[in-house]
Amino acid sequence: MSSLVLHNARLVTPAGVIGQAWLRISGSQIDAVEAGSRPVADGPSRDLGGAFLAPGFIDMHVHGGGGASVVEGEPEQVRRSVAYHRAHGTTGLLLSLVTAPLARMEAAVRRIAILVEQKEPAVLGCHLEGPFLSRRRCGAQDPRFMLPPDPEALGRLFEMGRGCIRMVTVAPEAPGALDLVRRTVAEGAVAAVGHTDASSDQVTAAIEAGARVGTHLFNGMRPFSHRDPGPVGALLSDERVVCELINDGVHVAPEVVQIVFNAAPGRVALITDAIAAAGMPDGDYELGSLAVRVSEGRPALKEGGSLAGSTLTMDRAVRRTVQDARQSLPTAVAAASKVPAQVLGLAKWLGSVEVGKQADLAVLGADLELQAVVARGVWQEAAGRGRPADLLAE
């Protein structure tokens, strides 16, 4: 079994940054983590030069990247997208499917189930972002294919998924939606609230039924008002709920990102909501059945102009959270690793740098740019290397 020692690192933990630490990787697992300088030992090692060593990022909401879309579950497209996001620090992700004809969604889920069963690197499962959503808040989802709550349709999707479906987003206001929430939880998946025009009371009812995630908070939902808090108020105020945030400077203003982190400590999950255009030039793309135009890195539907996902990467989301939203580095990293691992039920082996966990790591240097990624124990260099910086690391 191969081994590798990483030393002279500043280890990022949820409790703070350890000023000097080392760890040893054996195969695909971490088998030692200690504060202090590297012990005398034989074997390969890397001096990280004081760089920050963080857990690999977990993106629980991604539609594509690097010119590839994952919404059909096509293996080569998935692998291309995964490779792109891995190069930006993401070592685990959910393939998020958009609303489409039910037969197409079933076919995509079948393909993803095979990838999961074959242990495709970084693929944690899939997220059904549709078809049980609100047409009034469809965003960049095709309203033609949205369905009212249909337990039979959901049951077929779970049957095709053979355990690969980890999250389902539902608009809770439609009659029968709470039954879908309960069915999702009974299947061992996470029920999420999103693309919804629901009232605060209707969202609270979904939370009582078992919903535990707010899908891209603020986006695709009734706006927050001090007299009509709607989904945002219900999701933010309930300590059982994790709130997704697309921190790209477009979907949510930096001041609002700061408010959310302060209002929901330990309950924010950074996501990218990235589409195939991530990492690609401006131009024309597709999200499911809808035409998208990307201008200055901002994707929007050609018809109607609604934001259509993002071109964000998780390393940029973490960096923006520290530099623009004024959160500590441990807080930002936890929102990109520990929090999603916990809500998805994967914290036993992902989400933090601890003995016995999978050796998924991100090495961050000056201005928190990514220097390298370790995925299942395999080291991969990244561009933009530099000296580490003390950015709100307390």
C-alpha cells in the first residue's frame, strides 16, 4: 500500500487553524494526523511550506463544468465535469438533474446508479432538482415538464436509482407535496425545499415532515420580506435546516452572504450550481432543454433572462466567503466540506481531516488560491501556486 506524508502545513479544522501539522496517507485513507513538525520517517513526503491544508470540497449541487453536462448522466460527460471540478478542489459531488420529461430523468438516474455502483471517483450520487417544483418560481427549469406531486413518479425514480438518489428538491405548497417529502426521507434521501412560492407556514410544514435543506437560498423562491418571510425566513430560522448558497457575487450579494452565515452558524453549505459553461468561454450553451447564453461569465436563459446556474467553482466560493463575506477560513471551509458531508450522511468518511477518513484534501496558498488536490490519496498539482496568507484564519 502506497503512503505519503504531508508536513509543514497549517491544518484547517472546524475549531480553528493549527499552526503547524503533518499527516500521513496510506492508500486512500488518512492514518495519522498530528500537530507539530514532521516525525523522522522513511518514505515519500511533501513539504507544504506553510500552506493551508483543508478537507476536499463537497459540492452537493452541480449540473456540469469544463464544457460537459451531467444532467443526462452520460458517463463521459460526468467524468469530464468531475475532472474539471476536482481541479478546483472538489473531491465529492452530487450530479444535479434538472426538470425534464420523466422518461429522460429515469434514464439519467439509471446511468448515475451504474456509476455509483462502479464507484466512479467523486460521484456521491444524484440530486433531483425537479420535476416537482413551482412553475411560478421555475427559474432556469423548463415549466413544460414540471409535475404536480406524484408518489408513483417519485417511486419509479427511486427504483431506477437503486440508492443513488441522495437529495430531492420539492416545492411544498402543492397538495400532496408533504407526502413526497416523507417518501424521500423514508427512502434514506434528503428532502429539500426549493423553486417554491410557498409561505413560511408551508415551508415549516415541510420541515416538520422531514425536509432538511433549502435549495440555493433566495434563488428560485418567494423573496424575503419583514412582514412575509416566506421560504427564506422559515429556512433560516429553523436550526434543523442547512441552507445552500451560491456565493458567486451574482446570485447573492456579499452582504447577504454575510447575514446568512451570521444568522445560521454551522448550517450553510456552499454550492456552485455550475453548468457546462463553467471553465469555458462566453457563448451559447444548454441547461437541460433550455438555451443559455453566457456573458462575462454570467449564464442566463436566452428567453426571459433568468439566471441559469453559474460558472462558479468551490475554491472560488470559499475564497469569496473569506474575502468578501468576511467569514473565517474555518467557517468557509466547513461550509464547503463538513456541513454538506453531515447533511448527506457522509461525515463518517468525508468532510474533515481526521484519522480513518478518506484522503480527500485541498491545499490552499496565498490569497487562498488552490495549490493542489488530494483525491482518494492521489496528489494532483494545481495552477497558481504561491505563499500562504493569513486570511481571517482565527
